[in-house]
Amino acid sequence: MKIKVGVFFGGRSVEHEVSVISALQAIDSINKEKYSIIPVYIAKTGIWYTGDELLDIENFKDIDKLLLNSKKLMIENDGNERIMVKYPLSKFAKNILGSLDVAFPVIHGTNGEDGTLQGYFESIDLPYVGCDVLSSAVGMDKVFAKKLLKDAGIPVVECVWFYSVEWLKDKESIIAEIEAKIKYPLIVKPANTGSSVGVKRVNNRFELEDAVDLARSFSRKIMAEVMVVDLREINCSVLGDYEKAEASVCEEPISSKDILTYQDKYMSNGSKGSGSKGMSGASRQIPALITEEMTKEIQRLALESFRTIGCAGVCRIDFLIDRETAKVYVNELNTIPGSLAFYLWEATGKKYSQLTEELIKLALKKDREKQELMFTFDSNILAMQGGIKGSKGIK
């Protein structure tokens, strides 16, 4: 019997369209003889849909028509299975659409990569691919990730972070702190978005205010960080879990400006003629033209960052290199990277079908380990003599 894999994509995120591309790429690569694939599309409204029409990217050109031809669903734990239930329920038709054995989330950014979806899977006891709730949340929050990495002795650039409401109350003191600790030029970014959305280079106070206003439109938490002026950006992927992990070859993305933009990542090659190819269509040098010594150092830091955050599945770790000093900094971790970084693994010698196979196996391994843990005691204090009335609580 085939293992039923639900591939979750879309989501309420600025990276919604990129998620669709990444998910359909992953679906194409999964072994259909071993796995039964069920697409689960989360629309921008937050409503969940399934249906074969979701497997064709051409259908996403007319979302309204696509959703009319798809089925709304909910997923429930009935004690034995995680079942997909038609929504709204019908009094006369069959409501159960099938069941799932494992979830494969391919949602980038908020409401999917940040631990929220993983928390839902945990609550209904559905095994899932990738990072757990904590590592997803930390990886998504650049401030928390930076703090953890720094505490572990992993090099990161300095930053000043603040909440949007603090900026509105007293932006002058925040500006003074930034100018004292970081200096210009610097980078301003939302603390918990991906794909370079809302990220700007800042050269002076006037540009700083504009950049913060842009970042505030995407996140309540904003960060200003040191800008590496003579910059090379290098990326490396890691695959595995806490027990065993491996690093891919390195790549050097080719940017059109001082920083790698959303357009560089997703609209540089694929936008002309055949539609976007996600991260796999971006301009890049693979392997990166760096020394063997530098490659090994980046791979070492990638593995150390992966373990420090507690990641699982496949991640992409992005690095900044100062050309002048040859200093390497970890920039950020992507716990569900664009196109699942398959292009880095193919360059390492691992086919995309092998990558998805290993990801599913890791998810099932994680679930087996979870089932060995104890979550309840064989007792019921509510049934004790006196019940609630006689209880004085626990002190």
C-alpha cells in the first residue's frame, strides 16, 4: 500500500506564488510508485483546498476558476487516521475525501515556515517533513536566530532591533542607537519575512526612516544591521537531523544590486518566456568560485548552525563574506528554502527524487521517535475523591 503524502503549499504569505512553484516541483520529483500524492493548497484567504486541478501550474493563472473546481477541506484526527473531511459538511453526500500518512509542507514565510503549520500537525499527530515548531519559529525570526547563533560562537553581523510600536513612540532614540552602534551604510529588514521582501540598503537618516516604514508594513519587529560593503553572498544547504546531517556544495547567487532582491531570486531567468522556475531559475554560480578552505569553513558553519537551531529536513543557510577581510558571517537560515534547494543537491550528486525520498524518511523517523515519548500519565486527578470541590490545587 502506498504511503499517502499531503503536500501543503500556498499560504497567507508574501511568498505565496513562490510556494506554488516550489511545491509543484517537489510533487514532480516524488516517487509515484511508492507514494500517493495529495495536494493541499492554502489560499490567501486561509481556506484549504484539494483536487487534481491543483497539480497543474497553468490552472493557477485563473485562481477563481481553480478554486471553484477544487474541494474545500479540513483535516481531523479520528484516533486511528488523519482524515480529510469535505467542508462544508454535506447531509447527503460522502464527506470523507481520504486520509494522510505524512505532511510535506512547502510553504515559505509566515503562516507556514514559522512553526504555525507545524504546530497544527503536532496537535493532530500528523507526521511532517522538516523542522519542528521551535526550530521553524527560531529560523523564521532573524533576531532570535542571530542571538542563538552568536551565543554558540557562530559569527553574525551586529544589529539593532525594535518593535514597530516603539518606532512610532520614540523613533529619535532608536535612530540615535542605530547610528551609534552600526553607522551607515546599513541594512534594514523585517525580522520575520524571507525572499528579501522589505529589505533595503540605507545610506543616511532620511533613507533610514523610509526603510523602516517599508519594513513595518511586513512585520511588527524590525532590525537594522551592519552592511558588508564589499560583499559576496554564498549559500549552502544542509540535509538531515540532529543525529546525522550533510552539507551541499556552495553556490554564489548573482545579484543585480548591492543586495540580492526578490527579482534576482525569482524573476531573473524564468520570467522570460516560460514562467518562473522559483529559486532554481535564479542566476547563480555552482559551485561557488571560492577556495577549498573557504568552502569547508562555510560547510562547517552551515552544519553547526543547523544543529544549533535544532533543524531537520532540508535547510539553506545564507552567508555573507567580506571580500576585504575574508570574514564569513551567517546571514540567515531558510527552514523551507525556495525550490527546497534541490539545485544544490543535484550539484552535490543527489537527484531531486532522492532528496524528497530522504525528507519523507526523516519525517517518519521523527514520528517513530516521538511515539516512544510519554505525553500522559495513567491517572485522572479529576476522578479523585472530592473532585474539584475538595481540591486545593497544586502548590
